[in-house]
Amino acid sequence: MAVVDAVVVSYNSRSHLRACVAPLASAGGVHVVVVDNASTDGSAETVADLGVELIRRSENGGFAVGCNEGWRAGDAPFVLFVNPDATIDEASFATLVAVLEREDGVGAVAPRIEGPDGSLAWSQRRFPRLRSAFARALFLHRAFPRAGWADDLVRDARAYERPGSPEWVSGACLLVRRAALDAVGGWDEGFFLYGEDVDLCRRLRGAGWDVRFEPGARVVHAEGASAPRASTLPLLAASRIRYLRKHHGRLAAAAGRAALALGAVTHVAVGRGGRAARGGHARALWVALSGHDPSPPAGRRA
């Protein structure tokens, strides 16, 4: 019987998927489920010989949809969600499992995330607040990188050297207790991309479960801190608005739209990243002003 169901949601991840899945497939007590979100690059074929359960979706319903289909395909007491461009070694994997086995009140635990060059990713987060949204829009988080009011990211490197209980953690690699997933109904499929991890952590905490950070476990993530590409900035804006509306109401969502619009304007004017980034921020501005959700319908990808 599997101790852990490892769920990898893939979309056109051919260059990374096998490196992610192979170590999990060879680990004892692990049932690996790869959910392919209608890839067109042959991603699924790269892991078909590894003895994993492969779920081929006919359309791309988004990350949360894939996660839900994956964890509900198994019955292990713990579920590891890991991005296809991330890799975790067996010792780190065992360290995460030990946290949930040792502490019944912990609903989810996340590792330290590093880039391929060993650089630290700021994966511990504070719940979104309007003051930090406006601070980021005015680049105050760069002037005051460790100030809690200026950013959602925990940018103090010392916090990544010790176990902790941050408000929420990146979903790039997250071990979750199945009982906790059952208690909150899994991932919110209304988030197509971005926002689903902060929403899950908030609902876990609301249901009485703790969320932990464990630096003794380390994951290498090709995308580092999962910074959004220019093309996905509108999706990020829409997810932030949806999160505020869901957890704080329409007035907070309206204020959040104002902060996002201000941030888009300042980034178009003086932000880094060139023409592509400015175009992405301009589209995010349209999302903030119009309230339109740019998430593609099922079967399409932004």
C-alpha cells in the first residue's frame, strides 16, 4: 500500500517531466500519478515506461483541476504535489513525510526551494494584503525588502534556515495530508493558474490545520520562485482579484483592482523586462480595470 500519492500536473513539460517523475517512480511506498493537461509536445510519452498512473485529459482545465483529478485517483494518507520542472530527492521526500507522521495537526508541509544554481527561492509567503499590494505597485518592496507591510514574500534568508509556520507556502512542491484535503474539498478549480496555493493554505488554516516549512527538505525548481512570464501576468492579476473577492469581499476586491492597476501602470512606465513585459503588464491593467477573467476556456491555454 502506498504511503504517498505523488501528483504531477503536466502541460507541455517534455524537457523536464521525466527528471521530475523518475526519482518518485523508483521510491518505495509511492504511487505516482501524472495528469497530462492536453499537452501537444508528447510530454506523457516521456514517462509512459516508468510504471506510473497516467491520466490524459482531453482538455486543459488548469492546474487546480489537474491536481484534484490526481489526488482523487489514489488513496494514500499523504499527497505530494510537485511541479513538473521540480525535482526532490529521496531523503528530502522522507523528511517531509516524517513531519506529517510526527505531528497530527499539520495539514501541509513544504520544503526549501532552490534554483539549479543553488539560489534560494522566496517560497514562504504572507497572505495578500492591500497595503503590500500598493507598496509593490510603488516599488517600496525593493526599498524595504524585509518589511512585512511591503511585500507578501518573506525575504529574510534566516527564515529559510529553520522550520517555521508561514501563513502560506508555494505550491511548487507541497506534501498535504489526505484528511486535510478531504476536509476542505481539495483545490479550488476556479483558479486556472496562480492563486490556488494561497487559497488552499488559507482554507487549511481556516479548518484548523497548520502549514509548515521544513528546510531539511530541499527541492530544485527550474523556474526558481515561479515568477510569471509576461504572457501570464493577466492570469496572475485575475487570480489575485478572485482571491480577494472570495476571502475578503467585493470592496476589498475593488481596492485590490486599484492596486493592481497602479502596479501595472508603474511597471509599464519604468519596470524591467523590455517590450514583452510591458505588454504583459498592459494586459494586466486591462484585467484590473475591466474585471474580466482572462483564464482560457477548457481545452485552451493562455
